Amino acid sequence: MVERHFAGFEYRGLNNLGDYIQSVAVERLLPAIEQRFDRDTLAYANPVVPMSIVMNGWFSHHPQTCLPLSDMLTPLFWGFHITDYNDSWNYFSRKESVNYLKRYEPIGCRDPYTADRLSQLGVKTFVSYCLTLTLPKREYQENCDKVIVVDGEGIPLPAELKEQAVYYTHVIPGKNREAIKRAYAKLMLDMYRREARLVVTTRLHCLLPCVAMGIPVVFFNNPDNYRTSWVGDIGVEIHTLQDIGRVDWNPIPIDMGKQKERLITDFQYMQERVVAF
């Protein structure tokens, strides 16, 4: 049997808990993580032995230092998203970047937007969605009685929900140590699982793990936002403040069972494929 080694991400100086939630989901499906490297400076990563790393998430604050990776670090592209936020597409569209991505085809993309744009560059892709959708469904617990609002202070809740609502944010102090931020991500996921009767959020990586765990969610965002509009594919309705009067505040949890099994099976197959490189 081929000995396999895996690396994981750090997000040094960043303050988005969603990054760490994605890493928690990825690392559940891997053997032990032996080293961690900053996502935005992966081109400088120096593994002690040949390793694989799952390229799941948002790329990037510093695209020019993301690729190519060292020959000691083999990427597994799954849940890969390229942002319009900065000049990331300019960098990833360069001939050198495209050729590097083609070495590891097909590229598993988190959203159709990333998949379509890479396909237009001649890169083979598929829509893998995000591995946060593979988190296990929670067992029924009688104390799941909280209405948890995550980064949704401006959302006008019905009076009966507002009385029960507790408010949280996915913005965390970027100066905290990485281990503390990873631990906080696990604590938040555990809190959603154990306590939430309903989650109301504007955050993609609050929505997705809660859907996977079978928690009812009301999601507010821009239906035309390329980064989040794909959640309609898994049955999530995207609300805006303009349609507040039509919101179902007692939604039925989405059954991800069969789709989750397929995602996990496909991801395991991709892991085996990586070993061949």
C-alpha cells in the first residue's frame, strides 16, 4: 500500500470563521494532517515529505503566491472557488496557471461559475460543491430550541422568533492563533448541531454545514451573487429583505442523504487518484 501524507490549510491573519469550518469538514475525510500551510502563500510551502493537499475554498487574497505548488505538494482540487473580488482571475487565467491546472484535471469546483470560466480556458472541470455538505446529520435532541442568527442583525424576524433569538458572527479576531480559530470553528458547529431549532444567516459556510446536519435554515443573500446562487441547486431558497413577507420561517430540513453519500464516494475516489501523481 502506498503511504499517504496530507497537509492542511492555515489562514494567517484572516478573520472569516467560514475558512476554518471548511477545513474542519475536509479534514474529517482525511488521515492525520501532518503539516499546515498558509492558503494564500502555498507557492512557498515546503513539506518535509511528499504530501497531498485539498484545494477546497476561496482563492485568493494573494493569487500570485498560490500556484504553482512545490513538486513535494500535490493538489487535489475539490470545492475550488476563484473570486472576482480582486485580480485572481487575471492570475489564474495566465498560460502558466492554466497549464498547471490542466496537470490535475478534472478540477472540482465549488460553484458553476468557477467551473464555467475555467472550462472556457480549456480546463476540464466538474461541480463538486463544498465538503461542508458532507458533515453528518445530527441525531434528534430535545434541547434544540434556539433560533440562532448568524451575521443577520438587520433581518426583521417575526416577533415570536425574535424573543428566542441569539446572535452570533462568523467574523473572528484575525490575530488569534490558528489552533484557537480551528477550535472555535468546531465549537460553533457543535453548538449549531446541539442547540439550533432554526438558523437564520447570510453566511454561506453557516448555511452549508447546517443543511448537511439537517438543521432548518433561512438564508438571506443576493440571488444573483455568483458565489452563493448555486445553493438553489441543493434546494435552498435565497431570500432578500424585499421578499421578507414571503419567507417561510418554519422550513423543512433538506434531506442531503443520497447526495452526501455520492459526494463522499467521489471525494474518496479523487483521493486515490491523487496517489498516482
